[in-house]
Amino acid sequence: MNYWLFKSEPSVFSFEKLKVSGKKGQEWDGVRNYAARNNMRDMQIGDLGFFYHSNEGLNVVGIAEVCGLAHPDSTTDDPRWECVDIRAVRDVPNPPTLAEIKANPKLAEMALVRLGRLSVQPVTPAEWAEVCRMGGLDPAP
């Protein structure tokens, strides 16, 4: 199992909107960054990710699951861009804020802290466990 973080502005695409898509999930489309695309290429069915609201909220609000492997992004004809499909798993009861994450020494090396602008980021198992703890969740899948 690998862990990830998916960033979206809630006014563009929120966790609430992902929940509406149900079990079929939703393409995580529109990503135009090579590192983020490469992260999606590394994803496997069943991998879990934090859903992070950027710009508005600045917090981890939900858990998502990869339900479709990397495939051509339907929002472009450019074959360089691919995306995965994700679906909502559960809300985070006490959404950790970016400020709380940055203040936690256990998360000092987390991509969210170091690479703030990257829209799809890897999360280590230790980071996963710590952010889940902060959010009031059991880190076990």
C-alpha cells in the first residue's frame, strides 16, 4: 500500500463533490505537472490518499482511494498527460490544518511542507499515521 496527497481548491473541486461521485469515483484530471503525473503513474488500485483543500481551508479534509490506474486525461488531447481515478472513502473528523502540519516536527520532511505547490504528492507510512492521528483517524486501511 502506498499513500498520497491530492490537492484541490474546494471552489474548483471539493471533497464533497468527490463524495457525490460515489463508488465509481472521478478522474483526477487537469494535472499539468510532470512530477505529479509521474506520481499518478506509480499509483496502484487501493492506494489511499489524503484529500487536501488548498487556498481555501488549507486542511486535510478526507481520505480517498485510487480506483482507476493511470490513463489518458480526458481534459486534453495531449498524450503526455495522464490521470488516475479516485473515490471518497471517509471524512477526516478533525481536519488538520497546514499550520498544524508545519508545526509538527514529525512532519518536517513531508512533501506538503517542503513542496507546497505539487498537486499530487507521495506520503510516507509514518507521515500517513501521524496525519491520521492528528485528524482523529485510525491509520490502518
